[in-house]
Amino acid sequence: MSVNKVDVAIIGGGVHGCSTAYHLAKKGFKVALFERDYISSGGSGRSAAGIRLQFGTEVNCRLAQYNIQVFKTLEQDLNYPLPLEYDPAGYLWIAYSEGQIAQMEKNVALQNSLGSPSRMLTPEGIREVAPYVNTEGMLGGSFCQEDGHINPHTLCFAYADSAAALGAEIYKKTPVTGLIVKNGKAAGVHTTKGDWEADAVVCTAGPWSVQVGKWAGFDVPITPERHQVLITEAVERIKHPMMLCQDDGAYVKQCPNGTFYMGWDNPKDEHDAEFIVNWHFLHEVTKRIVPKLPMLAGVRVVRQWSGPYDITPDCQAIVGKTPMEGLFIDCGWSGHGLQFGPSVGRIMSEFVNNEKPFIDVSMFRYSRFAENDLFFEPCCI
């Protein structure tokens, strides 16, 4: 097989890989991105595609603020011909206990201190922002109008196409089968279509990053979880934000095309990354959602799919250098990674270029696990 040469090889064609390719190409790097299937075929394209400012740690709040600002003009900035569907319909967290209210108040206080316009709501306030919701049992919630939705597929395609326009090579249906290692340093990738030598390798492979770590001789502490979603037929748009209920982890939103998207944080989710669905999920999620949003009772379900979360011990990402020189990693987003594509793609390009990241993400370092310095995100579901 032929050997090719680039500056940076990227493993994974989700939003983080595509954004990293774009930002590196912008800096003048010769980039090759390798995706085993099609762009957005993994966790990115199968996500709930919610975007929010409402996090409970300062670093995630700051990254989220950058993401939201980018999303507002990204379609124009990338000159992309398809809609990215940034839709600030809002994001509503629902509390059912005093403990949940107390945590939300802490989160909102942090968000407000950093300039994010989130606010606490009473049940009456919940009915104002989501008039079709049955508030029985709800003690209150937190809400931010700038939060909302984006199309996960066109977001990935926009970054990939823009990277390609800047000279990046995008290889689909090209699984990476191993790392090229020279003198203990990552020096490229083996693929089913040949070898690519590179000065640096960036792994953005979600739960499949575990295998990349094994090739490099270290463990990536990720547990995959298979999460499922339901999509309804399109109906007339109503005033309804993304709603996440902390009693059982159920969530529901209406997409710009009128379909409703619903899921449930099943504590018995299978620990794998298989794209498999089942009837049990359909029954359980509708049993939870319809009482909270009764207008869905007569709406038909049209499809169901699953996608993987990549869960770390503290539900926080792993970003930056690894124990192997020349190998960088960006994974472990534990279910909230899609929305961090803009900020972390830029940060990964800064790591590769030996720049100081524009937002400090040192708390996401790989070594924190061995150091027993875990860093928990309270707004993770």
C-alpha cells in the first residue's frame, strides 16, 4: 500500500473531528481526516442536538458561551448553502425535589456571574415558557432562551466541507486500523486504504477512542452507553423549549421541521456502541413524556434510532495531550459533546500548533484520572 504524508491525521468524522480539521486547515496545516463510515455517522449525528449555556462548571459555561456565539452566524461564516437550523427555542430544566432546586440555583448563579442570561422559574413561570406542559409535581426549573437546537448533520457537513475547501483531505469509508509509531512517538495512521505519515495524530473518535488508546499503550477511561430516541411525525409548531426532567431523565423538544424528539436517561442503558433499538424503550419513553406533554397523545411515532455516549468517571471530557508524544485526544463528552464542536475544534488546533488554548481546559487533561483529581459536571444527563 502507498504511504502518504500530511501534517496532521485526524481519526473520526463527527463534529469535533470536522471542526478540528477546519481550524487546522485555517492555520495552514495539511490535514487528512479519516472516518470509518460517513461524516456524522456516530455520536454526533445521532445526538439530541441540544445546545445550551446551562452548565454547572465554569469551564463548560465559558466554552458554551463561545459555542452559542459561533452558532448564531456559523452558516454565514462558513458560507454553507444548507441551513444549520440554529433555533433558540430555549432549554428548560425541570426540578422535582428541593435538592434539585438547590443545585439549579447554584448553577444559575454561576451562569449569571459569567454573563449568561439563564433564570430560575416557578411552576407558573414554566407554564409561561412552555404553555402545553403539565406542571403537576414540578417544583420549579431553570431556563435560558438562547439555548435550543442545531441540525447535527449539516453542522458536521459544514465543517467538513469548509475544511476540504481549505485543502483538508476528507476520507470517508476509511477505517483507521492502527497507529504508525516511530521512536515512541505517534507518526501517522494505518488505514484500510493505505498509510498516512503525520507529524501529529488527533483522536476524536468518541467511545471508539478506547481502541486508539490501546494502540498507543494506555487506557482511555470511557464506558460506552447506548442511548435511544424517538421521532414523531411533523405537526404545527408550538411554543415549547427543549425540556429535560430530572425526576426520570426524560427529555423532549420540537425541531424546526415540526417533529418532536424525545428520549430518556435509562439507568439500564446497555454499555455498548451498537446501533440497536428495542420496543421496551418506545414504551418506556412515551409513558414518561406523554403525561408531561399531553398534546403528544395522538401524535404518531415515525422512527427510532440509537447512538453512543462516551462516559468518563467524572462525566467530563478528555482533551489535549496524551502519554504518547504526538498523539492528542478529544473524547469522553458524556452525552453533551455535539455543542462543543466550535470551541474544542479550535482548542485542538491550538494544542497541535503548540499554542495556549484560548480557554483553559487543563482540568480536562488525561492525567487527572491517575492523579485522582476528578472534576464533576452537575449538569450532565
